[in-house]
Amino acid sequence: MIRALYTSAAGMQSQQTNLDVIANNLANVNTTGFKRSKAEFQDLLYQTTRASGSDQGGGATVPTAAQVGHGSRLVATSKIFTTGELSETGENWNMAIKGDGFFEVVLADGSRGFTRDGSFKVGSDGTVQTSDGLKVVGGFPTVAPGTTKVSISNTGLVTTEGPAGRQTATLSLVRFANPAGLESLGGNLYRSTNASGTAEAGQPGTNGYGEVQQGWLELSNVKVVEEMVNMIIAQRAYEVNSKAVQAADEMMQISNNLRRG
């Protein structure tokens, strides 16, 4: 019965973490470029009182084992990188990626970060920046003062017109062998890890890279109905584990109250 208490407690802790992940998904339902997370669990160690295949004498072997598990644990919160719906904004430096790829930015410490949030602005020095003032690299041009027209094709060809005449540049996107292995930094940013692999740069719309859509933004890929269903499932699983704790407690109480006849 003591084992049941710890096993159920492990199950309750797992479902609490599951609910935390779901809550974060719902909190970011309107976050540009956000990718939902999914909690993944594994069962814990098993106590084996009789192993399957053990010799019972006379040539007989045990066909099945006698094992009791000890609950579950969180092993991963994997990101789901499906493309979210696109929303039109009409802004020149708003861009959505339709397909595979990330924009590359320079973080405050000089390292490189990656994002799907294409709500870019032009800084005082003419560089294209994120909402937090991080410089966007990968072919983004420096915008001259007085620029009157900005055109960005699906393949990343940027054309600007202004007092300095017509200027062109070609954007690039980066992708990873395992985007689920990226480290989330907050601020709609990711950092590469050994699990994600190194960043591979390429032109939008070629060799499997997604296309760039000017004047649009990619919305969160969180589906509210799906998350609500997952929340109900997590709540019920938490509740049934708490019932197991109560049942184990009542059984211990009964055994403690035994009297000799």
C-alpha cells in the first residue's frame, strides 16, 4: 500500500506538469509564430518478484513475469513545428514563412538565435530588427532614409526604392535536421543545440525551404479546442490518481485498526 501512495503521487506530479504545458500553450494562443509543446512521459522502474522465463524445475519455465511499476515521469516537452495560420497585416517588413525555415537574428551576447516571428521593424540605423531590437541577418539590407517602396518576393528577393535609387538583396532562411531539438529562449526565439544540428542556410522557396510572404504574419499553431480536451484528460487523470492515494490511505487505516478476536 505504501508503494501505491508513491506511485500515485508520481502520476499526480506528471499530470500537474502536463497541465503546466497545456496552460503555456493556451497562454500563447495569440503569440506570433508560437509553436505548441507536448509533454511526453515514460513509466518508472519495475519491481520484479518473478522473472519471465525463469526455470521452475522439471523443464517448466515461467511464461509471464510478476512486475509492479512505480508510476510515470516527464522525459520531454517537444515542440510541434506545424505551420500556423497566416494573418494579413499589410506592413512592408512583416513576413511569414510558409513551410520549413527560420529567420536568423543576432542575440545580445553576439550569438545567433532563430525565430518564426516575422514582425520586423526598421531601426534608427536602418537595420531590420525584431520587436526587441535584435538585428535580423541573412541577407536583410540596410534601409536608407527616405525609402519609398519595399517589395519582397516569395523567393526572398528584396527590392527597395528611394533617393539612392533602386537597391536589391536576397534573403536567406535557415533550417535544422531536428527542429524539435532547439532550445526555447523566450521572446519567440530559439537557440541551436547538439540535438537540433547545425543551421543550414538557403534561399526561400528553393530546395525545400519555405516561401516568404510579405505583409503577413504566422499565427500560433495552438488549437484551443484540442488543448481544452487535453486539459480535461489531464484533470481526470490527476483526479483518478488522487483517488488511488485515498484508497491506499483507507486500506492502511483498516489494517491499523485491526483487533485480535
